[in-house]
Amino acid sequence: MNRKTYNILVVDDERPICDVIVDALPKGKYKVDVAYDGQQGLDLAEKKKYDVVYMDLKMPVLDGCEAIKRIKAKSPEVLIVVMTGASNREMVENALSFGANSVIVKPFRISEVQAVLKMLSP
């Protein structure tokens, strides 16, 4: 049986958030890369095809909305999940208009992170 390994990118300037997500994903089925600002995330997404990107909105160097817009322009099929603690509704609406597929609000439950991955495989 040939099992697909899914490529996941986690982009958040809060390292503990990234660590929680990486630890929550089963090893072997998911290969996870991490970036700590929007520019790093964009750079990784330009070099590698990802199945899912978990993206914070408020970050240094390049904000999540701009990173989402650029990633979706290159890879429209990628699932992008916005992770935000921001109560800025306009920023979340912008992220969705730029192509984000869903939003999870910090603090989130691990089950919310994992629920998105169920959309990848039957």
C-alpha cells in the first residue's frame, strides 16, 4: 500500500504555537516545515509544494495576508488555514478574500488543527 506523505507548512512568529502544531501531527504521514515570519513562509512555499499552510496573520517582516495572497497566486490548490488571536475582523476578511480556506482562533484546540487534515485524505 502506497501512503502519501503530506507537506505541511506552519508560519507563526510564536515558536510555542509552531511547536504545538508540529507535535500534534503524526510523524510519517506529515512532513512539517516551520517559518517564523511571513517572508520565511513565502520563501519556503516558493521552493516546495505544500498541501496545507497554517498561517498567522500578525507577524514581522511580511504579514500573513500578504503571504497568503502570494502563496495562493503560485499554488491556488493549497489549503490555507488562518491562525489568529487578532480580533481584527477586517484582517481576517482580507485573508479569506486572498484565498484562505478557513480560520482557527487562538487559543485553539489540537482537534481544530487536525480537523483540516481530514480534508486531505478519504
